[in-house]
Amino acid sequence: MPSNKLLIVDRGVPDTIGARKIVISYINIVAIKFTDMVRNKVFIPLGFEERTVKRGHQR
């Protein structure tokens, strides 16, 4: 459930103190972890660029 500055995240399973929701400001999000395989193409509409350099080679 997003707003302009805050994000509410629902947990499927409560944490150790029983909480199921967290409210966090976007500015405080420093990392996102994906548990499913996500192709890089999904992120292009978000402003990311597709990798054009093969691993081990520099531009």
C-alpha cells in the first residue's frame, strides 16, 4: 500500500513480536531482497539500463 512518502508492507507471517505490518519511508529503504528469480528486463521501466558488457570485461 504505497503513498507519496510512505510504504506499508504486510507480512504473511508475524515477526517475533507478533507484528504483521510495517510502515517505512521510501528514503529509508536501502535494499530490496527478491526471493524469486526476476529477469533484469522487469527493471527497465523503472529506469535501470540493460547490461551491455559481458562479465569480466570493462567498458
